[in-house]
Amino acid sequence: MKIPVRLLGVSGVLFGACLMGGLGLLYLLHPDALRDNAGISSDSPAALAEIRSTYGGLHVGIALFLVVCAAREGSRRTGLLFCGLAFAGAGIARFAGILEFQVAELDQIVIASLEVAFSFVTLGLYRAWPTSQ
């Protein structure tokens, strides 16, 4: 059975866009949600502005980039590479934080595992994607 690389690849890039965009919109509109969920104690306006910018605006921008990648045939492989590297970086950094800071919450381990798994899938699709375009 041949793996439908193109369909899975576009789906993977769009899934990455949905993850980034969903979280980005949440933190753009409600920066206090990240502060509360992550246990960040600062109530300073600068901290909330930083959360809105980095976790909101930047993630929304990344989501838009991934949507463009999914829409343009010549950019889909780039979108897969981005998803693979970005989610690998996030998952590996999360696992490192879990080990270093002895995080006991199961949700952090699950999220890190999903980030790394998604990166393996998208990097595999990146490698399988036809390069002669």
C-alpha cells in the first residue's frame, strides 16, 4: 500500500497551523490564560504583553505561514520541515525541562510525547515528499 504523501503532508501542515493558530489566538486574546495554566506568578503588564506577543502574535503568524505553505504546492515541503523542526524543538525542550525541574504533571509528559511524535511524522513526510517540483 502506497502512503498518500501529498494528502498526509498537506494535512500535517494544516494540523500544525491549527495547533499554532488555536493556541496563538487563545494567548493573544487571553494572555492571562497562559500565565494561569503555566503557573507564572507575575501580574505585571509587561509580562502579559510578552505573553500576548510571543505566545499569541508569534504563534498566529506561524499559523498563517503554515496555511500559506499548505496552499502553495511549492511551499508544502517547507511547511513540513518547519513543523518537524519546530515541534521537535518544543518537545525536546519540554522533556529537558521535565527532567531538569522534576515536573510531576502527567500532562507535560503527554504534551512532550505528542510534540515529538508529530515532529517524527512531519519529518518523515518531508523526507518522502517528492523533491522534483
